[in-house]
Amino acid sequence: MELPAVLPNSAIRNLEISDSFSRMGDSVRSAEFYLKIDPFFFVSSNYTIGKMESALKEFRLPKAAAQTYREIFAKAYNAKRTEPYTVFRRMLEEDQMVRRKLGACADSLSCAILEWQMQKTDSPHFEYLYQYVIRNGWPSYEDGAAFAEIIAMHDFQHMRLYLPYIRREVISGRSSSRFYDNLKNRAYPSNLAKLDSYRNKKRFDVSCILKGSKPSATLLNEIISAVTSFKPIKHQYFVFESASEEHFKEFMHGDKSGNHEIYWKAWDLLVSISQAHNDNIPYSFLYSEKQGPDKLVLYLVY
């Protein structure tokens, strides 16, 4: 399921290329790629008319090109939202609200209640996305793809099923290769060979996550300091060391009751690293067969 080496440009890629030409002072080439961006990519990223106006000024597009995209965006922004867009956005808001509360809970009873609530919320979300994809394929930005992506990243049961649908959208330029790669890394954890081949990497023992605890402030500061010191970070690897591969599968996909809150503590750390890096960094979860107690080790490759 590898992607072809050459891909039509997605909305994110067009934005990146437009930004590069803008920084070089080539406003004509910058406009060429900016005009290719699906306006619903910006709509689903909470752009308003005012925010779009600021973006157009920042990219310093030629006056005619800026006016053309201004009209394109306004038409999308003022259009009535499709039902899937509205549903996927509402589901994502529910998803994030529960997970934010879970990340901030202070006692075991509150956490247990929120974990139950998260599972109760997730189930209809996953079922709606699954049924939508089976009937319609992967949604467009106009139909809420930006929100569906986050839901899919939580849906361990179906993520492998989604990959061929998303792959077709990436090849056609209507989805992000970065999202596809991240989902594939979660659905099919890599082996250790690639990690071993890197010479420049930093290692952090974050086994506290396996016990349900977040990294201490000291450890988190060490990790963030490494991120800022060794930019750019090429990749992040979580290596689950255990004598039992079943333990790794439970970590990745949940136990028999469907609980995978330990994984989300690791995910919170990934988010913190990406925020410190000011960019999304590719990541992988690996299994390493080792005797002794289960361990979780984070590697930053630079």
C-alpha cells in the first residue's frame, strides 16, 4: 500500500509550495499553487472571511489572483454545509471534549467515568464513519474529511479498511499523504530495522505511560529540550519492549474491554512534541521482544 513516488498535489502540499514561493518573493508562482487549494480545506480549518483576508495579504498574491481566491473562498464559506460535514464536525467536537477532560482528570474514579464516556461516545462515531465510507468512499473536505481524519485515527477496528479508500484520494490529490502515512503507521506498526539504521537519535524511557502516568515535568522538559535542540526531527518511534507481543497488541488496540487509554497518553506526548517542533512529525510504534517487565521507549531521530 505504498504511495507512488509522484503524486498530484493535495491541499496541504499546494499550501506548502505556495508558501515556499511566497518566501522566495515569487508571487506569481505562489498564486499558481494557492489557487489550486480546495477552499473547504480552509473552511474546515476554521478560517473566517477576515482570517482568509489576512492569509492572502501574508502570501502577497497578485491583486487579480487574490481577488479570484477571495471569491472562491467566500462562495464556499457562505455555502450551506452538507449533512456529513455537520455530523463529522459535531462528532469531532464531542471526541475532543471527552479526551481533553480525560487528559486533565485528577483521580481514578473521574478517569474511569470519563473512559466509559469516551467509549460510549466513540462507538456511534466509528459506526457512522464506517457506514459512510462503505457507501460513499472517503469524504471530501466539503463533506468533513478534516474531521473524519481524527475519528479514523481513533478507530482501531476499521483503520486498515479505510487505508485503500484514503490512498485513492491521496493519489487523486484530494487528501493528505501525511494523514495516510500516519494512519498506516498506526494500523501496521513497523519493524526495528529502520530505527536501528539511524545513527542520530535520542532515547527516553517513558515506561511511566504503561502505568497510566504522564511523563513527569522534568522528563517532558528533557524531551522538549531535545526536540528544540536537534531540529528538524525526522521521525518519532515508540518501542514497546516486552516478552509478550499480546501486551503490545493490547497497548495499540485496547484490551478485551476495548480500553486503550494508555495509548492515548502516548499520543498526548506525540502532540506535545509536534507542538514544540511547530510541525507534524511522522511517528511509528514498534514491538521489540525482550524479557523482563514491559517498557516503553521513545526515540527521536534527527
